[in-house]
Amino acid sequence: MSELDDLGLLHAHVAGDPDAFGELVHRHRDRLWAVALRTTGDPEEAADAVQDALISAYRRASTFRGDAQVTTWLHRIVVNACLDRMRRTRSRPTQPLPEDERMAQLSVSTPSGADDSAEASERRADVMAALAQINEDQRAALVLVDMEGYSTEEAAAILGCRPGTVKSRCARGRARLVPLLAHYRGNHDEAADVEPPASKPVVADGRSPRPSEGGGAS
């Protein structure tokens, strides 16, 4: 089973293999979860969105047309599920998690060896709180490009829009984040990570993004 690539696993699932879809999910679940969590900012909403998305992908596997990579298709379904849930619950107040639990959840895809200091944790929390204040489309674009390290073209394929639209959403989202994170400017050397040029995006742990090892669009 493990020798099959993603497309082979999807075809095997459609053909009736009972284990193929589970193997596909196992390969990519960490990054799917990280995208959902950072897009929604809420572990319960993220878990529900991922569950909804995987059920949908399981049932709709036979409709996959092969016009994108399987991982792109999976991420598109997850992001759409997140956006749908966010729009449905936009006016519903949420209770913040205790800080230690929140940071544990938000660090799902943090690369090994990343700075786990109290300052880094506070910085991640502030970035997530700021992201919660921008609109869903800008947030989804920033999560994919600035936090998960996808290219503009990959993010466009996931979001179902043009690369130029992704660039515009990222630029507007970053512009919105700057005043929300203004207290970092001038306070420490990482201030440049709060107000980045186009070539250096914001990331939750104050570092340049690195692709996760759990798989993803390439």
C-alpha cells in the first residue's frame, strides 16, 4: 500500500480498497490539521472542519478530475470547510482556551527545534489574535502562503482563484496585521517579521516558513 503515490491511493479507494483512503489521510493529516487550525483559530471548529472535509473527500473521490495534485484537492476541501464554518459562526462569541492549551494546539506543525520560549509563545498568540480580526479570505491566503509556506500558485489552486488574487489578499491582510502587531516594532530584532516585505512573510513563530514533513502540495 505504501508504495502507491497519492493518486494511486485515491484510485485504489475508488476501486474499493478499504485501507487506501486511510493511508492517504495518514500521509497528510498533520498539515491538513495545521491549515484548519490556523484558518479557524479554534481547535473544535478546526476538528469539525477537517472531519467534514474528509467525509466529503471520501464520498466524492470518484469525482476527482486530476486537474490538480491530490494534496491540493484535499487542502481545497479542508479550506472550504473551514471558511463555511467560519461564515456560519461569525457572530457567535467564542471562549479563549487557556494559554498553555492554546499554544499546544497552535504548534501542531511547528518544525522541530523551533523556539519555544515564552516570548515566542506570546508572539504566536498575538499573531493568531491578529489573524482573527481580518476577513476570512485574506486570512486563508495568509495561512497558506505565510504560515504554511505554499507558493502563490499552489495557494491559488487550493483557494480556487487566480494567483494575482492571492497576492492581493496577502498584501491587504499583511497591511491589516501591521497596526495590530505594531507593539513589536522597535522592541526586538524580530520586528521585521511583523511588518514583512513581500519576500519575507509573517509566520506564527517569528521565523521564515518551512514546508512540513508530513506532505503537501509540490
